[in-house]
Amino acid sequence: MSVIGPPPGREEGEEILAGVKYVLRLDEDLSGFYALAVGDPELSWVTRGAGRMVRGSTVFEEVVKTLCTTNCAWSATIRMVSALVEHLGEKAPGAPETGPLGRAFPTAHAMAGAGEEFYRDVARAGYRGRYLLTLARSVAGGDLDLESLDADPEELPDDELYRRLVALPGVGPYAAAHVMMMLGRYSRLVLDSWTRPTYARLVGRDEVTDQEIEGRFSGYGSYKGLAFWLYLTRGWLPEKPDLRAIPYLPSGTAAEGVQGSS
DNA sequence: CGTCCAGGTCTAC
DNA sequence: GGTAGACCTGGACGC
């Protein structure tokens, strides 16, 4: 890393550790999912410790990033998100003056403060600029509390969470399912122009209906979205590593083997 | 150079 | 409730 600074004190160190645990979802209990997967020859491999989706620090970040994946190539997503971070994100001490490295994801306040020209001319977000600005202004103005969506399922059931997400500007079925995955809510499949053909290819078909995909993973109940995602991304994992020890590793290199998305 | 479309959504029928 | 058309952008592709 080129980002340097004074070593953290005890309190700051604990904050950093807590942040890392949160983002890497290290303390999530997936035993219920593994119990279902172990009987599925095509997914039993996940029980060696797969399934922790890397997530952002805030729900706001997840929604913004997800909006930047809609109806565009992945390269465009990278461009938009990088521009937001580089130009609107707070810079860490010692971070480079330019570029997205060493910067936090921008706050809603920072994004609300950027004008339409920024979204059009710098982020080049196209029609998504309006969605991003509307969202940021609502959150910054206190009219919308996105962070409250990161709640326990008993308090906020998946169906209600879904309804609230699709009510957001620019968020439809795909984006809502994607954000839910990032929030540890796996009851909905992320169906889009990448996952559909990828699934079809893996099962050796030209095309597959959404209904057929739903059927394949229906046995996973509230974990079906996670099962689908891992089915699609198996090839992203290295062959060997046993990840089971990760939640309890006191230190070291646990994160290197973890695969997820974001 | 024009068309198509990529990790979709919204609006208007 | 289901379905065309429009929507920003910029690579990929055909001509």
C-alpha cells in the first residue's frame, strides 16, 4: 500500500478490526445454508467455508454501487464508482492526491453537494445521475433512512425490505435483489443479463427461463439467492483452500481466500 | 461510420 | 398484470 500514516492506537485499532470483520462478514453464521447445501452434489463444496459476500460500509454505498451496475458494461460501473470515490470521497492521510485509492466511499452529504454537471460530465453516469442525486439528497436531507434497512429479518422481513428497495429511484427487481444479497438477505435471485446466460451455460443450455432457475434453487428457502450466486461463481474460487477457520482466525491472511462480490 | 447492447428501470399504454 | 420504447454511455462488432 502506498497509503501510510502513524500506526493506530488501541482504540483505533479495534475500530479498524471491527470494520474489517463487518465488511468481510466474518461473523455471519451460514450453518443453516451449509446444512442445505451438503446434500446438493453441485453445491456441497460451499460447506468448506464459502458464501461470505464482501459488503460496503453502509447501505447507501450498496445502493449507489448497485445503481451503477444497471444497464451498462462492467467497465462503466468501475468508471462511475471510481469517479465518485476519487472526487467526492474523503481522503485518508497520506493518500495520493488523485485517483480513488486511499479514499472512503462518499457520504450522502458529499454526493448531494455535487451538482448535476458532476454526474453528467465527470462520473458520466448518464440518466443514472438523476437517480443518484435524488437518492443522495433524500438521505442527506434526513427524509430517507437507508441504514435502517440493515435490520434483523424479524424486525424487517425480506418481502418488506424488497418493497422498500424497489421504491427507491432507479431500483427495480434486479437492483433490489442485489442490494439484499449485500445485506445478507438471500431470499431473492439476482437475475440479470450476466447471471441468466451464465446459468444457462453451466447447465449446458442455450436459454433458461427465470422460472426454471427459481425451481433449481427453491429448496434453499431463504438462502436461494446465495445458492444461485455461488453456483454461478464457483469458478471464481481457487481450487483448494479450506476457508472454514476464517471466522475464528485471530489474525493473518484470512481475507485472501474469500470470494464475494460487490 | 452505424448498430447493438452491457450485471435495467420507468412510463405509458 | 403484462409489454413496447426511451434512456446515457462507450466498447464491440459489422459494413
